[in-house]
Amino acid sequence: MYIHIQGYEMAYTDAGQGLPLVFIHGYPLNRRLWEPQVEGLAGVARILAPDLRGHGDSQAVPGPYSMDLFADDLAAFLDALGITGRVVLCGLSMGGYVAFAFYRKYADRLSGLILTATRAAPDSPEARTGRDQAAALAREKGVAAIVESMAPKLLSPKTVEHRPELVAQARAIMEHTSLEGVLGDLAGLKERPDSTPTLAEIKVPTLILPGEDDQIIPIQEAWAMQAGITGSRLVVIPNAGHLLNLENPQAFNQAVRQFIEGLRDTD
Ligand code: MLT
């Protein structure tokens, strides 16, 4: 499905009924990442999964894409669907940075947060240099070169060794990112603010889901978020790396299902 928001065509998935549960993918990914959640959780909530601008089937528009811009896109998306009540946001990695931005701007639209394979800290000076190098690589050699460099890190070493079909799936998802999308993300990631001060401000129920073998964001970052967000819960997803929802959908979906059911009980 497509919807026109903020001057571009956004592609999205809308499945199931009930409490809206919005899934936000990371860099350089798209909503196909969430297929196991659409399948496993549509009986529990209304699953909404947009492709961020420049990703997947959404229109490619020039960047930079700040985390605030993505948060505004999401608010406009909910407005366009006529969703005025509270939603739960689940953001993976860059999607988590967007969730922090959304919280800062639109906290009154949220009933819960799921922060997965993400961190509150901004880019270190080395990471910022890495963003510039990645942008130069993408300009010179295209998105395929970015896929090559990211593919070995996105999944756990065990997944890479034993599950070639998942490696192929992750690559295919990344290949569906436009050059504008890659460059827009890199510019926004590099400049994203420190969300550490936001942690103490988060007043909605929060679930933190790291993959035990994440090679991109160390699991310590998840424990740091848990220490900073009062009352938050952390569940380590075993046998999974950065794309934990794809690598271990049973454990991921079970943790999300319990969280959503807990929200209903406290309503
Ligand atoms: C992501 O998966 O969104 C990225 O790895 C995040 C990042 O590079 O900081």
C-alpha cells in the first residue's frame, strides 16, 4: 500500500487489528525485515510497517534524513491513516534512533516503546569518519558496495555460517535501498543527537531487545539503556545478531506479544 505524505509516496504494510504497533526498520533496510512479525503478531495488534523515505518501495528523495525528519514522517503517516490514539513504536537500530526522536517530539502519541538492537549514544568521532567513508564508497561504487561491506556484520556469526538463506534475504533487503536513501541515512546518522538525556524522560512502558551476538551494536549499550529508563525490561534474544527479529522470530515475537498483553492488562 502507498500513502502520500510530506511530499513523497510512502509504501507501508498494514495487517491485523487492535492497538497499532509500528515497526521502524534500520539502515539500509526496509519493511520486508518485519515479515516474521507481520506473520506472527498480526493476531495480537495492528501491525504497521512503513518503508522510510528512500528505502524499499518508498520514493527516493534527496537527503539528508535527520532522525527528526523520519519522526515527522511517522507522525504524518499516522495522521494520514487517521490514527489519533496512542501507538507502540518498535525501532530497530536506526529505527531506535528514530523512536527516541519521536519520543522527544510526540510522547503523547505513544503508549509503549520497543528498542531493539539500538543505542542511545551518538556517533563517536571514528564512527562519523566511517559514515563519510561509507558515503564516498556509495557515491563511487553504488549501493552494492555498501551491501558487501555490511552483509557480514548484520547477522550473528552462527547465522552467517549455518543459514545461507537468511544471509541472502538480508542482502536482498539491503539491495532495495536507493542511493539517495543510503546517503540520506548516513548524513542523518552522523549528525544524530545524543539520546542519553532522553532516557530519564521516558515515562511509557519500554521493552529493550538486544540480540546476544550483535556485531554492530554491543549488548552493553542495551544494558545502559535499561539502567537509564525507569521500569524498562530487557530480554536478550539468543542465537541472533543485529537482525534478531529475522534470526530468532519465535523468541522476538514472544517477548513482543508478552509486552503488548501487559500493556492491555494495565489499560
Ligand atoms: C542500523 O542497522 O540501522 C545501523 O547499523 C545503525 C548504525 O549504523 O548506527
